Amino acid sequence: MNSKLLRTTRTSVIYYQLSHNNFSYVHGASNTKFLHNTIAQLVDTSVEKYGSQESCVDVKNNVRLTFEQVNSKANDLASGLLSLGFKPGDRLGLWGPNSAQWQITSLAACKAGLIMVDLNPAYQSQEVLNCIKKVQIKGIVTDESFKTQNYYNLVKAVLPEIDQTPESSPITSQQCPYFTHLIGCIQVTRCGSIRK
């Protein structure tokens, strides 16, 4: 693939020409107005407009939620994350399959000003550790398991300090000092985890 760097003089937008006429980025005028709303603001607008209508259907877990219910759960989770010491700009990992909880956690992260880091549900211990280190994830929200994955055990394999951490307490790790919380959608609270 031969690439060629082009610069426009008026907008100083850089284009990379991937082939003869194809650009990886196109910039130009549009009739569509840019919305200056956050995702949290858009959710609030949707709640006002569609409140009691279904917003989320999770067939696998037999969960059906309205816009109001999703918003309420997202607000509760956002408040909980902030009370745990998460601050706007912190990174929150979400590790698990698509579910109602995935949607609620994503919206809660937006409402709390956190940066959402989606982790592949098939990741193994070392891959998750690499993500935690590379992105400096402060906490992970996860299901207990998915297919053959036991997420708690996979994290414990690379962060053994979890075993010495009391339930619902921040994790203290030598190799990942910024990682403090493993939040689980689990049946039983375990060492170093918080049951959601």
C-alpha cells in the first residue's frame, strides 16, 4: 500500500491517500448540524421523550427495561463509582458479553465522566493484565463468568493481591498501582471484589 501525505492549506487537515482516490479521512462541509450534547444529556432527553417505553431487552437474561429504569440504574451505578473514588477521566473496564448490565455500565461511565474501556469477553489473564497496564484501568466491571471464562479467577491469576484484599476494599497491587476495584455482577462477594 503506498500512502501519500497531503495537506490542505485552509483547514490544515491532513489526509492520507491510501490508493488513487480513497482517503482514510474526509473533511468537508455538511448540512447536518453537530450536536454539542454529552451522551448523558442525550440519555436524559430520551428519558423525557420515551420514559416508559422499552429501551433495553436482554433476551438471554430475561431482562426488559424502560428508558426510565435504565437511566435510574445508570445514575445509581455512576454515583456508586464516584463514591468508590473514581474521578472523571479515570478508565473503567467492562469485561463481559453484551447484556443489559453492559448498557447500564456504559451509560453510568458516561454520566460519571469515566472513560469506558471495552474488554474482549474472550481475553485470558495476560491479555487483561496488558490492557490494565497499557490503558491504566482503575477498575473493571465484570460478570462472574461467560462460557468457559471465570473472570474473577482470570484477574486473580495475574493480580494475586486480590486474595489478601478484604471484601469491598480497594485492591493494592505492586504491578498495577492504579488498579483498585474489581466490581462483579456476581452471586457471592469474594476477596477484593465488590458485588454490584
